[in-house]
Amino acid sequence: MPALNDLRQSMIETGQSSRTEDCPFCGEVGTLSVSVAIGANNHMRAQCSKCGEGFIE
């Protein structure tokens, strides 16, 4: 999803390896746990605590 790619790029630029966001799958506020492997391969992991949707890159 383009929104998640933008989020990853923002996290890489600021050096922030994890944060919580609104879920783009179900729309719940603050339920998407996102982490990026900063300094390794910049891959992203995201998982929603409400709907369970997510992915590992």
C-alpha cells in the first residue's frame, strides 16, 4: 500500500524503528503496530491488534 510505503520512508528518515498508527485495513485509531529494521534492510512489519491484518516484508 502506498500509505505504508510513505510511513516506512518517514520512519527511516527520522530513525524511528517502531510506532503505532491508525489501521488502513479496518480504520481503527492507534491499533497498527509498525516496526522497521533501521540500519539492516529497512524491511517493515505491521500488525493490527483489532482486525489482525498485517504483513511482513
